[in-house]
Amino acid sequence: MDIQSLIFILSIAIQSSTAVLLATVGEIFTEKSGVLNLGVEGMMLMGALSGFAATYYSHNLFLGVLAAMVVGGMLALIHGFFTITLRANQVVCGLALAILGMGLSSFLGRSIIGRVAERVVPLPVCFLEEIPVFGPVLFNQSPFVYFSYLLVPSAWFFLYYSRPGLSLRAVGENPVAADTAGIPVIKIRYLWTMFGGMLAGLGGAYLSLAYTPGWKENMTSGQGWIAIAMVIFALWNPLRAIFGALLFGGVNALQFYFEARQFSLIPSYILRMLPYLFTIAILVVITRWETVRKRTGAPASLGLPFQREDHS
Amino acid sequence: MRFVVERRLDPSRTASWTGVVLSVFLALFMGGIVFLAAGANPLKAYWVMASGAFGNFYNLSEVLVKTIPLIFCGLSVAISAKILLWNIGGEGQLAAGGIGSAAVALFLSPHLPSAFVLPTMIVMGFLAGGLWASIPGLLKAKMGVNEILTSLMLNYVAIYWLEHLYFGPWRDPIGMGFPGTAMFPESAWLPRFPQTRVHLGLAFCVLAALILQWIFTRTRWGYEIRVIGENPRAARLAGMNITRYILGVMLVSGGLAGLAGMAEVSGIHYRLQQGLTVGYGYVGIIVAWLSRLHPVGILFVAFFLAGLLVGGDQLQAVMHLPSSVGLVLEGTLLFFILGSDFLSRYRLKLEPKMQVPNSNETNPKSNDRITVI
């Protein structure tokens, strides 16, 4: 393998990991506040559709990205209303959101399948882009990718080293104690559930505006679910989420590379299964590791509704 | 004045039924907004859907055709949910069941007496789906790996495998490039009711629902499944081998979804081809939860949701609106039904603002009311 192929593979690995990374970081915040939202796939699909549709009709990429984040946040708000206020089962509500997002995006998007709109093009960063190997891999990417470079460390810092981050974690670990300490549990859960939805929507917009421009039914092909798996792999830590997303992106990039090279040792249908099989493998490994090390990053109150009567 | 939420000690039945009716109306209302957004007249759209699904004999029979896989998939989700497992891999298990039974029809049927072909297909469909579901089952039981994600990931794997088979090695050699296997011999066809596409699978899925109901209410195994689902700690302390129950339940759960695949290939398509995996596995989740995991309830809910699907197809044919509106209505309905449980578990009350709610009240009259907010 020559240096050009290496750059090609690494560059694609980063590109195909970005949507998952954005959604994973969003879901980490949602889950850290104690809300399990399994509807990431639906929110990403609606984000991809609304981002593309808004750009198509307004010819403005900023509006597209904004629309995707608003729609993602609104869908998460629905999930929040049913699970936080009405205290419905979070797993089933999340599944309902995923199914609703699939159906709604396929219904509303039928008329713009195959249309072409503006797209977000790679934006080389001057000077940095000229560093050998790392330059073209890291700094000749779309602005979405640069945003994720900024997002991940700030998310990590916010969660572990800031007061609001501490409140957020407290609400997810022990809402009763947080409530006693005067932290507004319900408000915080709503806020971070919506934040998670906005990032999932942004991840979707990245797919439809930059990665594979255009709208296609079910174009996320399970990346929302993979993001939820990556939350577990990351042990709810945004920094570790990078590794999960990059591994996923790497598997995708190898698949591209093999297909481009007509590499026939591994048949193409197996290559297409790889990201999913790989996600299962990663879940097995991390669950094993957790059992051996007897630690997990899962918030103690994940999935449980909060109500004051529980401690009165 | 302010709103106060009170918990009811006994869930109210009246409120529960009010909630169901309210949910249906709210879902239809939200669907109406979606129709308006798509530039269609909601009343006309609903009329087209209703008459398209239940308007005449043939359309009604088409609803029954779609009811069959929905019942199987709903039962599949219900039995796993009873033991607190989330099997959302119904779609992949359906595909696996289709592959398993197609293998019998394509390669084994010449060597079998024709009376044995269908029973062998049923067994193979069940086993293929069940074994596919045993992968997440085994990972969950032995290592505690999250079964929601593993079962869902396997959907994609199974569907790619299915496509590979009918595009590749199993493609009909004399099919002129048609993406599908050769047609099954007639001995592998499930008999149909005259003038319809409704096939014998209908009887099987009703039977399966009744058997499951009997298992849940009358057998030791069903009782133990419910105990584990409702109180895993108690079950473990009582010395139950939970691993074995998880494996058994996942085998049956996947087997039921596999039967849906078997019924589709052997009752409708007569071959493996595109259009086998159209989302029945996902709708099965909705079927199971709308009927509150009750096997007999699943029969009726599946019929109703199949009506929505067929109505959606008619909408596409008549008004050129995408048929996925069926899925939209079903997802919305599930949301509202889940939310409506709130009505049966809590009650809303207006109270004067100044009164400080005292949760430690010992007044015997208010023992069944606990002030929440």
C-alpha cells in the first residue's frame, strides 16, 4: 500500500465517522442526564431530510444546517415530553421515535429524491493542510468535521470540569439527591435531551449536505443505532467516542478501498455487513471489559423517570 | 390555582380506555397535519384509506394478507418483552426464516415426499429465525451484551445476506437476470382461500397466538417467564436458571418472526425476491405494545395496523401520496398510547395555589392519593 492509498483510507475514515461521532456525543449528553433516547436513527433521518430540503428550497446552507438541528431538537422534545413529563417507558418511546422518523422522512421526502442542491465542500485550512500525510487527512475536510474537532474536547471539558456539567451528571446519577440540592432536574433533562436531538439532526445534515449529498430513503442506514452502540463503547465519555467513531469510519473506509480496488478476496456483500458485525464485536468486547474491570460509565438512573413522590 | 398530579393506587380502567380512544383521535389529527403539509385534503385522504382497506371484499382480504406477518412479528416481540428482553431484530429473523424455508423449497423438495415439504419448511423457517435470534440471546445471557443493539445490527446483516442469495448464488438460472430465485414447486405453496391471496398462514398465526396465551396463563414455563420479567432478583433468588430462560425465549421469539418470513415466501411470493423485508419486523414492535403484550389482543391490533398499511398503499395508488403514511400513523399512535398510560396511572387536579401539598398526610381518606408536584 502506497502513501496515497493510506491518505485516501484515513481521509475517508474521518469522513465516514463524523455523522456517528456527532450523534454519539449528543446521545452521551442525553444519557448522562438520565434519559435514554433510542430514536437517534429517526432524528438523524429527519435531520438529513430537513437539512437537504431547507437547502434545496432556500439555497442557503446555513438555513439547511439550522433546520436540521431545529427538527432534531423538536423530535427529541417530543421524546422528552412523553418520557420526562408523562413518564412513559423510555425504551418503547425511543423505538416509536425511530419508527416515526423513518416513516415521516420517507413520506415527506418522496418528492425531492434525486434532486441536487448546494453542498458543503471540503475547506482546506491554510498552512495546516500542507503538513505531510496529516495535513490532507485532517485539514482538508468539510466544516462539519472541523466542528466535531472542536465539539469533542469541549464536550468532555464541559461534562467533567464545569458546574453545569456536574449538575447534568448529578441529574443522571441521582436525581433525588440533585433535586434536594436545588438542581432543576426536569429542566436539565429536557435541555440535554433536546441538545442530543440537535446533534443527531446535525449528523443527519452532514450526511445529506456533505458526505453523500442528496436525499435518499433510509440514507443513514443504521448509523443512528451505531451511535447508540458507540455511546456504550465510549463508556459515556466524549473523548473515547472518537476512537469508536474512527474505528467505525475505518471499517467503512476499508470497504471503499477494497471496492475501488476490485479486491475480490472478500465478497462485496460481506464488506457491506462489516460495519454492523464490527459494531456487535465492539459491544461484546466492551461488555466483557466492563465485567472484568467491574466498572461502567452508565449513569445510575439511566432510563428511570424522576418523580418527587419517590422520596417523600 | 395550579395543577397537581396525583398517583392512582389502582390504575383506572375507564381512564385507560378513554386514553386509547383519545390516542387514536390524536394520532389521526397529527396525521391530518402531515397530509396538509403534503398538500392533500386530510378528510379525502382518510376516506381513501378507509375505503381502500375495508371498502370491498378483495381489499379486506388484502388486509388479512398483511395481518399474518404482523401477528407473527407482534407475538415475537411480545414473548421477548415478557421476560424483559427487547428483541427488535424481527426484520432480520423474518429474512432468516424466509431463507431457511426457501432452502427447503429450492433444494430439498425434490428429495421429499410432497406431503412433507410444507411441514419441513415450517420447521426450517422457525429454526432459522430462532437461531438468528439466538445470537443476541446468547450474547445477552452469557455476557450481558445489550440485545437491543445486537438484534438490530443483525437485521442489516440478514438483509444483505438475503440480497446476496437472490442476486447471486440462488438466482434463477433461467430467470433472464430477474433478481430472485426460481419459483418454488407447487408442493411448497401454502394453500390459499379462493379468489384471494389469503393463505393458510392465517390459521397458523391465530393458532400461535392462542398457544402463546395458553403458555402465558396456564403453564409453568410461561409463569416463570413472567416472574423473571417482573422481578429478576426474586427469580434468581428462587434458583431459576435465567440464562436458559433467555435462550429459550429468544429461540421462540425469533422462531415466530421466522414463521412470518416462511409464510410470506411460501404463501405470497413463492420465491425469494425483493419485497420480503418491508418493515413487518418494526411494525411488530408497535403491534405488541399497542396490545400491551396480550397475545389475543395482538390478533386485533395486527388487523387494524394491517388496515393502515393497506390504506397507505391505496393512498399511493389513488392520490399518489407515499404509502409510508401508514408507518407515520402507527408510530404516532404508539407515542400517544404510551403517553395515555399517564391518564390511567395519574390524575390531574386543580388546587388552590397557597395550599402547600403535604405528602406525609395521614388522613385515611387521602391514603390513596399522594401529591406529586
